[in-house]
Amino acid sequence: MVPQPDSWTTTKDGTVLDFPVTGDRVEVQIQLSPDQIGTLRGAIGAPGQQSARSWQFVYP
């Protein structure tokens, strides 16, 4: 993950990552390696904004 988050907080809905922001925009690169087969669902968003939901199917 680039840049590294300032903090990680676990909630009942998932994990909240807090990134340093110095302007109006921030770019974050996240690379994932699934550890299970099947449909995986996720979401990413910013405070006060609607989350973007996604899904992917992982096969062997």
C-alpha cells in the first residue's frame, strides 16, 4: 500500500485506514492477494462521500 496509512482501525463493517492528506486530492495504491476462492466483495470510500462497492470472482 502506497502511501502507508497513519492508522488502521477495525470496525464491525471492516477496516478504516487513515491517510495523510495535504491538499484537495490524495492517491492511494492498494494491491491485494486473495486467500480464498469464490466471490469477494468490498468497498472503498472517503468520509462524507458514498462508498464505491466492488466484487470479484477468484478461481484457482
